[in-house]
Amino acid sequence: MKVAVIGNCQISGIVEALRHSGYVEAEPFSLAELRTAGRTETEAARLPSFDWIVIQNIEVIGLLPEYAPYRLSRLQDISPNVIVIPSLAFTGFHPDCTAIINASSKVIRTPAGDYSSALIVAAFMLGLPARRTERLFNAYVYQQLRYFDEANKAFSSLQEYSRRCGMDLSSSVTAWLNQGVSFMHTINHPVAFALEGLAKLIAARIGVPPSLIRLERDNLASNTIWPVYPELAERLKVQGSLLFKPAGAAGTISLGEMIEGCYEAYERASDSIQISPHIARTKAIIEKSLVSEYVTA
Amino acid sequence: MAEAHTEHFDPVTHLPFYISKNEAVATAGSCFAQHISRALSFERFNYLVTEERPLTPGATDENFGVFSARFGNIYTIRQLLQLFDRAYGLFEPRELVWARNNGAALDPFRPRIQQGGFASPDQVVADREAHLAAVRRMFERCAVFIFTLGLTEAWVSQADGAVFPLAPGVVGVEESQARSVNFEAISMIGDLKEFIDKLLAINARVKVILTVSPVPLVATFENRHVLVSTTSSKASLRVAAEEVCKYRPEQVAYFPSYEIIMAGGYRPPNFADDLRSVTEEGVRRVMTVFRRHFLTEAEAGRTPESPIGAIELGAEDVSRMKAVANVICDEEAIGGSGA
């Protein structure tokens, strides 16, 4: 059985897990790679030969002309067997993890790759020294920023989005939350067992026993791993840390090193940092929480 | 008759909560609070200590366990509020280290924590970081926080209003630009409400017990007799405690240790012959009443944690999370919130 899986960086794990069954010849159609190689059109021409087409519901497919051959209506024209799946995004373990862009809409890179900490960006914009910023990583500040509510929000968001895709992930996410470890490396990079879970749901739809699905390699672990901050980790019952693993690195960097590295990146781009509503809110809350002087009569 | 009345005097009628023997109890406050912390350790209370031993090379083995963390006496409400704010990085005082005449370095916020001070400013800063981490653990882990309100008069930094527990000159420091203040009742009420709100923000289940120290002032900045200042101070502190109990009636209780001790006046057996020091007998009477009313044999049941589930999202949440789901790595982030 031939299955095409179209989407973002998550699909290589899904493909690998499907292949493990021995019944599926799965093939990844990585949108980023195809676009970079200029092969979106030519590769799309091969899609009619597949028994099943699995595609992530990603908004950009409808926005960029290069992705036009992968729009749902086009796929449904060439195959009766199209399955729409969600892209697995969950901010609950990493509410501080975001990305910021410059005036040219390019992501400003930090020691954590494309990711930034909203707290570090806000502190940088407030002119706080790096050492002071490090001291803001605590339960009170997280509470003010509503980081402890983020898992519920992320659950709601993923539930609604996955239902819209026709593949409700509510029970899967509930099970993943009880694994005792985070099921996400970052806000949009799932851990292997979550991708395996998604692949099992696909398997059930295409008539392959889910029990045969397995993902042994955690391929997104080679990318950035954002820590689950200790106070949040305690509440989510997973391992907490303030050590960041940069993409491609074997080891981790400390929070202090992360802040220094981010500050250097933001200094280079300071004039053109674009303030998202997330950053603006974070900055306002931090600013309001800080006390520079106590008035006494 | 008068003696018998004092011995059995018990002015507690109603409390909003009890302390189970398995609940962690933390304490802070003035000199009198040390009596309470010692008594709790001896009684069957689960006394919480989060800073038990020297954690940095400059720290000596002094004053651990006197309170739940090694902060020394916290005399004023503003000092307590600032302890919280310093622990959570919200306030960074400009005066960070005091230099004593003999060259030793002191932490201005706990200058008597070790007799000889620290060997260098770096040691002060390093030990304070470890200390403030212990303070955070205390605030976050305690089930009950007992604070004894001690004074209204304090020394503060002229630079930013940072409160010092004692005058710099008392510990041989000449360079500090400290000035004296006598906090008004209304500002203390505001500070105490703010502290309680902040504590509840990080520890939603905590119960707070406020007491007022019966120990009279030894001196006053005000141009009047120390007894007059004492009366004014105790009245203001008592009002602050009262107002905050009304503000958070389910989480904050007042315990009348001041009233129990003062029922007999400034004289034995509650006060020593100096008419200022509370005697062990006085403390025993206070703690007998405290134990009778607060301590329950029943174990506190664990409040079930709410499982993660769907909640309503705001517009900003919706667009932020949608952007994350729509990211294609190595592509430009759509909407600026993904990666």
C-alpha cells in the first residue's frame, strides 16, 4: 500500500512509523524541502499513483502559489483517499517559547535556532541586564504571564483544530500528558511517541493494525530541545530543567548562556524586531511587576 | 484570682482553618516569631525549613533553622514584602553589599546572619542567591505561613526605599545612606494585602496566620516616650492584621498572642523583670492556646488537582496557537509567532 504524507518537519517521523508496519510504502512530501528545491509541481505530479494521500492541515498551503498543487480540493480531484491530519502543535510545556521576526519577516535566530523566549525578548526590550533577566525565571513571573494556564489553553486549541481536521486528538493528548515526560521538544516539534500516536491514528484509517506502528528514532530530538521550566514541570508532572539544547548540538547551554546569546542576537536586530501581541503582552506584564523604588512617607 | 485568670486566659473563639500535623508550617517575623518557630519545632507541627545548612563557600554554620529560611528577623511588613519581591526578581535594591569597618562584607538585608560577615562582596551575593532560592521554596511549599508583625519603624535606603532590618551603624557600617521611617498604618495595610496577594499567586492553597509581637519597643525615632511609640506601633500593626483578615477571611487568620501576653500587663509571669522580654512561661501560654485551637490530628486531605482540559481561549491565544500549528520549519514564520 502506497501512502504519500505531505506536510512539515513532523512527517518524516510519521512516515518512518508507518513503514515499520511492513504493510505501508510511505513516502514523505516535505513542503519546505520541495519548495527549496523548486520541485513542488513535479513531485505533485506523482501523487495520483498513491493509494492514500495524507496531508497536514497547514494554512500556508492555501496561501503560497508554489503549494497550489497540494491544496485539498486539488488532492481530492486526483484521489478519493485523502486524509487530513493536524500538525501537532502544543504550547503547554513551553509557553515561553516563541519566535520573533525582523522587518523583512525573517526569523531572528538565537542559540535555540528559530526560537526565542518571550520573557527574554521582553526583558531585552525593557533594557534589563542579562543577570537580572535570569532572575525572572520563577513561579511568580510565570503566574503573572499565565504560563500555568497554557497547558489547558494548548489542549483546547489542539482539540478544536484536530476536530476540524476530522481527527480528534483529545484522548491521545490526554494519554500523552500522563506519560510523565513532555510529548513536545518545542512548541511544534513532537517527541517520537506522540508522532507514533498520530501515525497509529492514520494506520487505523487506512486499514493497517495500529499495533504494528512504531517509531524507534526520535528524529526531531536532533533539533532544538526547549526545557520545561521546573515550576511548570512540577505542575505538569514531568522533568523540569533550565538547560536549552541548541539544534545540532550534543550538549546543552545554561539559561545564562541562552540569555547572553539571545541578547547578542537582538542587539544585532534591535531596530527591526517586530513586536507580536504575545511579546507586547509579556513586556507589559513584566514592566508592571517590577519595582524600582518603594515610596515611603 | 488574677493569676488564675491569666494562666487560663484564652481569647480565641473562631478560626477559619486548622493546621493538620502533616501540613508544612513556615514562620517569619520579629524576635517574638523566633519563640513561635522554636515552639513549633518542639511541638508536633511539621515545621518547614528550606535552608538547612551552608550552601556556598562563604557561609558559616550559623542561624540555620531559626526561621524557615536564613533571613533573620523580619521586623516590618515592608521588609516582608521586599523579601518576596527580591526573591522573585521583582526588586533589585541598589545597595547590595555593606562593607564593615573591619573589611568584612555583609548582606544589608540580613546583616547578623553570620557573626563575622563574609570575606568578600562576591560571597555575599552568591550566598544571597542560594538564600533567595530557599525563600522561594518556602513560599511555594508551605501550607501555613505564620508572620509575626513586629515594628513600624525601620531604616530604609535613601536610594530606593529598600528596608534594612537594623541601622547600618549598629553593625559597624558607615557608608550606607539609610534613613529612618515610621510606616503609616494605611501603607502597612496596603503592603500586607500586596504580600498576601503575591503569596497566593504562587501558592493558592496557603493559609496565613498573623500575630502581633507583644515585645515593646526598645527605642523610638519619634520625639516621645518609647511607651507611647510602642502603643502607637502595636495599634497600627493590630489594625493592619485586622484589615487583612477581613480582606482575605478564608485564607488569613489572626492569632492573639499579643492579647494573651498583654492580658497580664507588662509584668511577670508573662514578662521578665526587665518588663520587656517575654518569658518562656509567657510563650508556653501562647503556644498552649495556639495548639489547642489550630492543631488538628486529622491529616489534611489532598485537594484533587484538576486534570488538563479544554478552557475558553482569548483572541490572542487563538491566533498565537494557530500560527504555531501553521509553521513549516525553515520557512518564514507566518504571523510571527511560530518557529
